[in-house]
Amino acid sequence: MADRHFDELATRFAEKIYGGAKGAIRLAVLQADLAEALPERPLRVLDIGAGLGHMALWLAERGHQVTLAEPAAPMLEGARQRFTEAGRAATFIEAPWQELLGRLDEPYDLVLCHAVLEWLAEPQAILPVLHQLTARDGWLSLAFYNRDALIYRNLLKGHFRKLRKQRFAGEGQSLTPQQPLDPRELEAAMAASWNIEARSGVRVFHDYMPQEFQHKAEPLDLVEMELAYRRHPAFAGLGRYLHWLCRPRE
Ligand SMILES: C[S@@+](CC[C@H](N)C(=O)[O-])C[C@H]1O[C@@H](n2cnc3c(N)ncnc32)[C@H](O)[C@@H]1O
């Protein structure tokens, strides 16, 4: 298995996701979590696997100095266009995470790694690099595809054979991630080097709603309710993605 750099097909798919409620909820949760935790001063930000640059642009518009690293040329081009249209400047690096330590020489106040781990051949291998790239008093904003949510969806759909075989990963050109992450395994792997200071679920109920109710609901109401319940102890762990805001341990 290799890391899945996004090609033309995946780029179009990602554009589509951000056009609907799913993308709106994702951005709203990530932005609310960051807005709550970050200081007012301008930060140096590195977005690893930045994709089409939605979060990077939001941060640039708030006065932060952002660098986008992304190995897939069509994704990075999409991000560049988005910045040009918004009249914002950024640094764009066409590279996978494996090349970043060799190309960057100073740690960043804020490192974003959103929806990337699940596309990697070895998701945990990136962790020490994230640590080196994050300033000692900085933040890591980590969002990943939650294996628990996938299990729960399969339970709800009665896909028991899949569950017995523990077959959750997407294969080949599938746009289901190849490595959904077990949050407890990930937390154990991070325990020595990181404090996880805030945790939210991204889409804790939207994706489980029957379609007729999904379509009937107002997008603004969906976002409001997802924000309200993103940390509810019974629902947060059901988020399709989990968002953890982490700080390096001393
Ligand atoms: C689902 S997209 C997420 C994009 C963006 N972070 C977001 O949240 O919208 C996953 C991204 O990870 C990138 N990716 C895959 N392998 C990578 C690697 N080895 N290093 C950095 N990024 C990688 C893909 O090209 C793709 O753009």
C-alpha cells in the first residue's frame, strides 16, 4: 500500500464535498475549535496535505502567515486559485510530508494535518515529524477519519459480514479512506509527546440522519446543532472525523 496522493478524480470529489452540508459542517467545527484556542497574534501556520486550501485560506484571512504543503499538483493548483481569487498571499510547497523536514528549517506555531492520516500507508509514521515541525509552545490541529464511526454506520446498515471480517478500508480508486483510524490506538501512540487539549466530533449526527430528514433540514440549523453537540460525551466519539487540538509535551 502507498500513500494516496489525490489525483484529478479525487480533486473533483473534494470540490463537491465542500459544496454541501458535509463540508460546511467540517469547516464550522474546525474553525470553531481553532477560534476558541488560538491567540490573537499572527501565527506561522503550516498546513500539511492542505488539499484545496480551505482552512489555510480561512487562517490567512485572519492575518496568519500560511504555508501549504501538498503532494498532489491538481490539489495545490486548486488551492493557489482559491488564494488568488481571494487576493491573499501564501507559500505553496508541492511535497509529501516525508520531504518537509528537509525543506523547512523552522518549526511552526500551528501545524494543521486534516484528513490526511487515513490516506497514508503508515499513518503513525508522520507523528514524530509533526512533533518536530510544531514549535514547543505551538499547536497541532489533527483531524482524522474515525474508525468507530465507520463501525457504527455498518452496524446501522446491518453490514454484519463486513464487521465480522473487519473490512472497513476503501480499496483502489475508492474515495473511502484506506486507513480509518482507531482513536484509542492513535491516542496511545501520541501519549508520550502530546497533550490533547480539546476534542470534537465532526458530523456527530448528520451522516446518520435518514436522507429525507437530511434534505429537509436547513444547512444553518445543521451547522448550529453539530456545533452544539460536537463535544457531547455521548455523541462526540461518533463523529465521522475527530478533531484533536494538541500541544507538545515538555
Ligand atoms: C481528504 S484530502 C484533505 C485535504 C485538506 N487537508 C482538507 O481537510 O480539506 C487528503 C489530502 O492528503 C494528501 N496526501 C496524501 N498523501 C500525502 C502525503 N504523503 N503527504 C502529504 N499529503 C498527502 C492528498 O493529496 C490530499 O490532498
